[in-house]
Amino acid sequence: PSVDMIPARFAPILQEMEPLAARFREAGHRLFLVGGTVRDLLVGAADTNTDFSTIDFDATTTATPEDIKRIVSPIADALWTQGERFGTIGLKIGDRTYEITTHRAEAYSPDSRKPEVQFATDIDVDLSRRDFTINAMALEITSESPTLVDPFGGAADLMTGVLRTPLSPQESFSDDPLRMLRAARFISQLDATPEPALVEAVTAMADRLTIVSAERVRIEFDRLMTTTKPSKGLWFLFDTGLVDHFLPELRLMRLEQDPIHRHKDVLTHTLAVVENVQLQDDREFDFRITRLAALYHDVGKPRTRGFKEGKGVTFHHHEVVGARMTRERMKVMKYPTDDIDAVSELVAISGRFHTYQMGWTDSAVRRYVRDAGKYLPELNVLVRCDCTTRNEKKAKILARRMDEMEDRIAELMQKEELAALRPELDGVQVMELLDVPAGPAVGAALDFMMEIRLEEGILGEEVITQRLREWWSANAESVMNTKRSGRRRSE
């Protein structure tokens, strides 16, 4: 297509890239904007949540890596060559980062995670090696007018919502098995429908995902989980069996009945909760972490089916088990420790809201806030989104109870330092008042005062000091005996 057929939203990008394009043009080489940037510009930023002012741009060229360095050096503010052996040179011009890669025609060996790099001179060959037709489009910016190169019908697929591979899906997924997981992201992100041949190939080749590093799988999975409507892609992962190779717990959730939420299985309810978690203008919370917590919040139910309340088993025993399973799975997927701690803690406390059935007393609010800790915003969103009932009356009741709880939190926040719940006296003050050394006695005293703090709020230093002295007078002997007994056992 000529420049007249290029959407107007391309204009700022083309203007920004013109100095770079001019350098390649003068050197006798062709330069193409390529990949996701072209796709998202064609579909429109509003539909993909893409902020073009902040993303990096990918380009491909007929120039060799050595030529690229020579061409861009005079105008680049920074240059890096870590990817040079793969044909990629990175550079920064102003606030924009670019990666420019020589046309490639690489192929992967059957058991390799890395490509055998071969350079090409034809843009069509380069595009044929890309994952999907919607990403196998390029915009030449060194021609007389910007020209869309679309040899595999990616623009039409983008408009009609079809997901296909440029070559056969077997060849594409053999080249890079992570593309099978990436398919799920685009199914959700673009509300695309995969062609039957693609579904068949993923189903037949799902076990090939095992050669992909856990880090790459985790990064791609997070991209799926942060799309606006991830459930369509998640069902694709389940139906093709791909999910069994990195998140097998979902298979058990599909088999487990969920009579409480009136779904035929826990997985159906879970994916509905995941979809309920959406970005909100009036709330600040960690969207990705809350989405992951929604995915895992009932993962323990299949493991605790048939458990009855009793010794060592609580009403929310499945959440304790689920938190442990979440931690183990996220470790295998190489999530950062902070992510693992956040998601597993949210899973562990996801049902805490429902333990308060008699109204939101000051004590109940303090305990809820204490239990949530720094994850209070995420927990509140998760609790609201956990309501997937079609019973409008029940949904309104839950929403009203959540509103009441958040109102009570706001009220107590004004009266007390609710965000930092702690005993009114610290450990040093306890040691001075009770004339005891650091150790279990201090811990017991702090626990006693923390219980008062939760039940009664802030009493003031004079009152809490008196209460502490009275407690110590009545309990010192038993506390110290417990300390000595513990020491004997350790010896």
C-alpha cells in the first residue's frame, strides 16, 4: 500500500524514525519497522492498551550487523552489541530504544532452545520465520513512501480475528515452541480465533514446550494474564493440553465440582474470577499480582476434598494447602521471591473476609487489616471479584458487605494507625517494665498486648502499662516455666 493507505496514527512514528531511515537510505540499505509495533498501529492503540510513547521499536534491514553499527553510530546516543551474533544491534536515540536486526532465515534444531542463525536478503523470507501472520508484517520506511509489506495476509487476519502461522504451524512451533504459549496471549489480547490446523498442531506438539526455559514460559504467561480478557487464552491452554506442562494443577481444578458457586467445576469459577479482576481508575492495586492470586485462590480445593473440620483442619484448610501449592508452583516457574510471597499470601487469606459473618465490629476490622497487611488493596479487589454467582440478590449482598467493611476500615483509619497495627509498647519498653531479658517472655507480652490492640484498640500508655503489669503478675510463673521447658527440650 502507498502512504495514502497507511493509517494516520503511523504519522508520528514515521516522523520520529525519519532521521534513522535517512541514514539507511543514504547507505543504500532498506529498513523496515516490523512485528508487534506494526500490528498494534494497524489495529489501533486503544484496542491493545499500547502506549507507543514508551515501547521499544523493532526493525529489520538488509544491512549486516557491521553495517548497522557504522550507519547508526553518528546519531545514536547509546549502542550495544550483546545480540550481534544473532544479527541484532541495539541503540538509543533520545528516549527511544531500537533493536535493528539483519534479515534472518534461522531455524531451530529439534532439541534446541536457541536458533541457528542464518542471514537473509529478502524481507519475505524474514517474515516467513515469524510466529503469526499478524506479526509477519513490515512497514518499509526507506522507500519513497511508507509501504506495508504483508506477504501472508496478516492485515486481513488482524481485521477478521484469525490467528494463523506464516508457514505450517508444525514448522513454526518446531522453530520456537514458546509460540504455542504466545498463541494463547494473542487469542485473548486480540479476541482472535485460532485456525483448526494451529489448534491441532499445539495439541500434538504440547510436550515440546518442555525444552523452553522456565523464565521464558513465565514471562509469556504473565503477558497472557495481564490481557484484558485472559480466559479465552487460558481455555486454549487447557483444551490443547499445553497447560499440563507448566501448570498441571489446573487439570485437577477442572475435575473438582464447585457446588458453592454453582459452576460444574472449580476451574470454570476460577477463570471467571480472573476475568473479573480489571484495572480500575478509582483503585490502586497490583493488577498482575491480583490476577495471579485469582488464578491460584482455589487451587487447594481438589487436594482437600473430603476433609472435615477438626484437629489440624480449619474451615479454610484448602487456602492453607493452596498457598503452599502456589508457592511450590511459582518457584518451579522461576517467579521472583517477592511475587511468590505476595501471591501465596493472598491465596492464604483469600477467604478471610467470609469468616466475619456477624458484622464489622472494630475488632473484626482490625483483624482483617492485620491479616491482609500490605496486600490489603489486592485482597479487597480479590474478594469482590470472587463473587461469580448469577444470583443477583446474593451478589448485591456480598457487594454491600464489602462496602460496609471498606467504610469501617476508613473510619478506623481516621481514629487509629490502622495501617501499622502493632502493640502499644515495644520490646525494649517491655523489658524495662517487667525487668526481663530479651526472649520468650517478651514475645508473650507482645502477643498479649497485640490481642488487646486488636480487640480494644488504642488504650493509651498508662492503661496498657497497668494491664501489662497485671498480666505479668498473674502469668509470670507459667511464662517462665514454658521458657525453661523449651530450653530442656532443646537440650
